[in-house]
Amino acid sequence: ISPERLLKPRTLDLLSSCEIALFAIDEAHCVSQWGHDFREDYLRLSEVVARFPQVPRLALTATAEPSTREEIVKQLKLDPSKQFVDSFDRSNITYHILEKDKGREQLLSFIRRAHVGHAGIVYCATRDRVEQTAAWLVKKGVKALPYHAGMSDEERKQNHERFLDEPSLVMVATIAFGMGIDKPDVRFVAHIDMPKSIEAYYQESGRAGRDGSPAEAWMV
């Protein structure tokens, strides 16, 4: 359940009638990385803690540097707690970083070289760039769809479902696309704009190759 829905009074009242064994908070880095300006309801999860103080809590994330882990503990009131930190190496992903020179043409060349008919994600910095890049790829014969927060809920839902169902679709998106994405056969993740941080880049590129097969992360 999303934090936004969890925090609705009706949901909390329903949970009060249940015997809850554990609260598992996924994508916990949002408390620090995005919580202040993108997923603000992550910051309100401490309200759940206060309402159900007897229920154990587990916070999970693929990336969290020490300062992020400290803020997760603070915001979610997890202290005292044990921390389990493992390597984030993904040996099946090959990384390519190139100097940008006509980024769209470079992207198309990359797709044609190794990923015709593959599912992939292309990240762009702005909504306009998402729309323009998706339309341009379609003209070049690549099956692509846009995804950003400026689209209607219905459009986003339809494009999301198509991406999960179709084996050879390329999603061109802002960082609004990614939370809860678990499509195992994404063969590439491309960036034609710089990500916001190293942590963000790992989160985004890590959506490739979740089936363990070879995948590529490509950026100009």
C-alpha cells in the first residue's frame, strides 16, 4: 500500500481492527532523498509508528549512504535499531558513459546496436524532453511511450501497464517513473540527461537486468 493511502483515516481505522505482525517500509530512501519535495507522505509515516507502537518496523532500500541511513532512522523513529548493509554491486549490468553529442541520435544508435526489440527505460530531465524524445523514437521505428507527472492518472496507468505487459516497449520518463517498477527483463536503462545524484543514478540504472541476465546502463 502506498504511504498516501496508508495515512488516510479510513485505512488507519481498518488497520486498528487487525492484528499486524510487521510494518515493512520499502523505498525508505524517499524519507530522505525525495520525501521533502516529491513523496512528502513518507515523512508522515512516523504517525503510523505513534499509532501502533507495539508493531515492529523494517525499512528497506537498495541505496542509502550513511547520512541517508541516519535520516531514515530519525524520521521513522527506528532508534534503537540494527542496520544490515550489503554490497550494491550488480555484476550483470555493464555501464557506458559517453560525452553527449546529439544525444537522441546517440541513443538511437545505442538501441539499434544492441537492443532492437528489447524492453528499456530512457530517463530525461524534463516533461517536455520526455514527450519530444518518445515521439522522435516512434518516428524512427522504436516502440516508445512517455511517462511523467504532468500526464493524467489514467494515461500513466495505461502506459505503465503496457510497459509491464509488452516485451519490447521503451518507456521514456522522468524520475516519476520507477517507484515499484519490477519488470525483470529490462535490458537497458539509458540517461540522456544527468541524474540528480549518484544514489539516484544507482536506483534508476538498477532497474535493468533484474532477472540476472546481462543488461546495460548507458548515459550521455
